Amino acid sequence: MAIDMASKYHSLHLPTHHGDWSLWDRIYDQLTLDDCVGLLVILVVTIAYLSHGYLWDKPDPYHHLWFEKPQARSMVNNLPAQTRNIATKLEERKKEMVIFWGSQSGTAESLAARLSREVNRRFGIESLLADLSDYDAASITDIPVTKIAVFILSTYGEGDPPDNANELWSWVTTQKDVKLNDLRYAAFGLGNSNYNAFNRAIDIVTKSLDGFGARALLPVGKADDAKGSTVEDFLAWQDELFGMLKTTLGYREQNVGYQPTLSAVYNDSVNPADIHRGIPVDPRERKKARGGRLKVYALPLTEGRELFSGSERSCLHLEFDLSQHARLKYKTGDHLAVWPQNPVQEVNRLLHMLGLQSQRSVPVSIAITEPGIELKYPTPTTLDALFGYYMDICGPMSRDLLPSLIQFAPSESSEARLAQLSSDPAAWTEYLSDKHINLGRLLEDLSEDGQSWTSIPLSFLLEYIPPLKPRYFSISSSAVVQPRRVSITALVSHTPINGNIQNQIPGLATTYLARLKAQLAAPGAASDTTSAVQILPPHHLHAHIQRSPFKLPANAAVPLILVASGTGIAPLRAFLAERSRLHRMDRPVGRCLLFYGARSAQNEWLYREEMEEVRRELGQGLFEIETAFSRDPAKDPVRKCYVQDRVRERFGDIATTLLNEGGYLYVCGSARMARGLGKIMDECFAEKMAWSKERYTEWAARMKRERKWQEDVWG
């Protein structure tokens, strides 16, 4: 029909004069119904295409309705409406405690679930786990004095609250006449002291609660991820909380044992096509019955090379092909979210210690038995898929799991050892560092004569072991230069366990990437798969693009100050590649001053040849490099040099670029480096420009608000 219509319209010689209505009338008379329908289809498709082009970064929030079953929708409509009043929910569920959680990466949510289990096991207290986004913040005023509220809240970025805590944040920071005289609460914050706004979110919330008249039952607890002590900080605060429950509120401690909140049943009758065998399911999708599904893609590794290699660590440059997925696009500065697989030896170890080798491929159906609990894993599935792709079985063990394991111990000696380790934080820390214990290794180490821990219910593992999450890598390629290839830079640590180089700490994402590179170099080698069913072709991985605000200014003539350490050079490499391409196209580009720090110029100067090529291409007037090496005796055998030191030396040029020329500042690397840079900038503005602390703080905050000072940092 399209060909006939096109020829008809061509033969009509459509008029261009707006007043020629008689000719338009003749055209209208010649159009058939099919012609009109065809034109309508073309119009709709064109609008959809253009909308997708302009709004491709904003998925349709109603896209999921195209795939919704009508019968499922009617079933949902028949369910009672879920209240957003937390006090009403507490009464409906007959709960004594509400544990609010605000989490960006899932850690605060995980700690909240741990507290809920422990407070029930030790005191019989029924608690309600509450995602802060599920309830109206104002309904906190309705919580009666007979209930206890707990807030577990993380801080990220520049002191920001988690996304799901935005309503609470807005409420506590804008309300003036709130009365919370009946609210009894406890609070714990998660933060990182390498960032300037350490635990700011919990500080702001608790200060507001106190100002409204609420009564804190104990001092606010705070975790410091910079010291790697988040779980131990939480356990110390939890002990204080439990002590308060006994001494102040009169609760009697008991041990009610394991009370499952979900069931896991082997089920041979399920349709094989319905079984989840390892395709990733994003944790964020658990709450996205509203809002579309994140697409995870199988990407082939097309290039892999070592940037350097040493006894302690190595660094990989990896490139993946996007050409098989037409809709998969990225922008310069985005992140690649890599979904790792657990090493096959760790999967086999855990299956063996649980006595479940023979059931690894049997379908398992998982269901919630306790209202209000969220299912973290897809169902139905198999043990192979659970242990290989969905559960974080390689993560280090947490001490709070040990008391719950005691009831399943296969011998008196393993029971006694668990009791000793769970009650002695110092002994547990030493034990962890000596053996790097994950769950499978713990069961193996405490087993007598190879005894299996067959009494551990699968539901217990599903409740206590967190789900496997993607690892995020800054993309080191430019979408302008390589739109259908994406590259990342990965640092692989080689950390021996107790000094034994043959027995190393089993990394996850980076070790997985190193295995993929080895497969690419030796295509005939056996594939390392953890599943009975191969879900990926050789040297492929599951990944998706994670949008990032770390972006170049739209005007390429704007000058840039770039500061990076280690693999933080990755996104800046992409920025420079983009500027170089524009320069070759005779487009004006601004000056770039790059500060780069690493351990050694000889071994760990990443992309050195590429950076020098950019310098030759752009010329000294458009691109300069200042390097700093902290472990380079040839440069300075005594004094370590860091990028912050080079920034101090070139502060005059930096100040001119940022203050007089409208330049942008980009920082990428460790959070410690970024914090040190901020301190140096503060000192330099005070010493060399006589700025007050208040003036510098206001200027830096404005630069960040206007996206002229951007950071992509971690740790």
C-alpha cells in the first residue's frame, strides 16, 4: 500500500500556494480510506520516532502497561488499597516497631532487614520494615508512644539523602510546627569520612526530629565505610540498642530460634520455560511494578589488553561491542554496570558443604510467608542459578550471622567455635583476615571430617545472603568517537590469603573480567560457567548502561581542569578523545590542563602513549599534563608526590581558568583524593587570594550546583 500511495501523491503535484483550495478539494476527493489510515500510521510512527530521539533518556513510565495481563490488572484492582499512613499500617499488622530504611546502594536496606530478624529472634519483637518512599512522612506524627521507630539512613554524594528518603528529607527540612512528643526513636547512619559531608543525612533528620520534640532512646550510631567498619559499627550500635531494650524498656531477652519469612520448595512440575537460569534481575526492579523494566544486554568482549601487570595488581583495558543491540546507547561520561558471576569453585564448595550437589538443577519455587517482606530473588529458579548468578556468596561474612548459624551446627565443636567467634569482635576480625571467610569457606573450615551442614534451610540462606549486584565502571571511551563500542578500565588486585600467593582472595567483578579476557586470548579454552545451562556465549557478559551526570560542557571551547588518580583517568580519557576529534574537524576547543597521579611512572601511568599523542595533536597551548607519582624513587626517593601537590603548584593557572575564563573542573578517582583536593583548594584560595572560609565554601557550592565542578569518585 505504501508504494501505491507514494506514486499517487507524486502524481497529484501537491500545491504550494495556500489559497488554492479547489485543487486541495480535488486531492481530498481522490483519497481513499486506506490512504487516510496509511497517512495516520506514518504520522504516529514519525511522532514516536522523533519523541524517542529527543527523549531517549526518559523511558515511558507507562511502557509496562503494553505487557500487562488484563486478568492481572483486575486482580490488583480487587486488592485492598495499601495505606501510606505508617501508624495505620503498624496497627493493621500488629507490630511493635517500625524500621525505616533509606538506601541508595542497598546496604542500609540490608542492615534494616538484619535488625528486624535479630530483634525478633532475641526479644520476640514483631517489626515492620518500611521503605521510606512507601509512606507519607507526615504520618510519623501519628505513631503512638507505645511503638518504637528506628531510622537507618545512608548519605551519598555531597551529603544527599537516598532517593527513597527524599519525601522525609523535604518534610523534616521544611516543616516548622510539627509536634512529635509521642515519638520514641533510635537512629543509625551510614557514611564515609573521606567525603566532606560525613553522615549528613542522619544528622539533619535526627536534629529535626529532636526539634519537633521526639525522644531519642540512645545516641545516634554512625558507620564509617572509609575504615571498612560499616558492619562492625552497626553491630556495636545494635548491642547498645538491645541493651536499652532490656534496661530502659524492660524487654526480656529470649531466643526464639529461626523464624522463616519465606519458603523455598523444590518443584519439578514448573514449566522449564519459566525458570530463571541466571539472567540478571536488577534489585531496583523489585519495586518497579510502576515504571518499566531495565534492559540487561549480553555484550561480547572484542578487545582486552593489560595496561600494566605486577605481583600485587594489574590493570585491564576492555572493549565491548554494542552493534548487536541497536537501542543500546551511551553518552560520554556514563558508567557500564557489569553483572558478575560467582567463581565456579565457590559455587561447588557451597553446594558440597550444604549437601545439595544432587539438587543443583532441580527447580526451586520461592514465596513470601511473612507480609511486608520483599522477595529479593527471581522465582522459579535453580540452585545453580541462585549460587552462580543471584546470591553474593563470595562476599565476606558478617559477624551477626554467626549466632543464627549455631542452631544448625553439625557438631559440638563447630557450635562452640561459632559461639566464640560471634562474641569476640577482635577474634572474628583476625579470623577473617587470616582466611578471608565467605559462607562456603566458613562451613568448610568449621566442619569436622568433611561433615555437611545439611540442616541449614535454603530459606535461611535466601534471607541472610544479600543479592548479587552490578559493579559500576566509568566508561573510558567517547560516544562521539566510538558510538558502537564501549570500553572500561579495571584494576585487578592480587591479594594472597595469609601470605599464600597460591590462595588469593576471590575477587568478583574484576576477577570475572580477567577470566573473560583470558577466554578471549584462548578461544578454545573451556568456558567457566556456574550454571547447568549455558546462558552466555563465550567471552560475553551481562551489562547495562548507567546514566551519569559526569558530562562535558555543551560548548567545546570551554577550558577544562582535569584531576585524576589511578583508574580515575578512564572518563577523562574519553573527554580528551572527544576534544581531539572536534579539533581534527576544525572545531574550536578549549584548553585542557590534566593533573594525573599514580604510584609509578614506569608501571602504572595509564594510557601514557595516548595522552602524549593528544598533547602532540592539540599542541602545548591546548593540552598540558602535570603528573605526580607517589612511589617513584627515581623522581624523589624521600617525598611522596600527589596530584594535590601539583594542583598547589599550578594554582595560579587553575584560579585564572575557573574564575576569569569560565572553566570547568572535573575530578575522578578515590574519594580520599577528592577530599584532599578540596582541602588544598580551600588553603590556596585563603593563602593566595585572601578568601575567607565562608567565601570559598559558597563559591565551591555554587560551582557544583551549576555543574562546573563535577566529581566521579568512589571509596
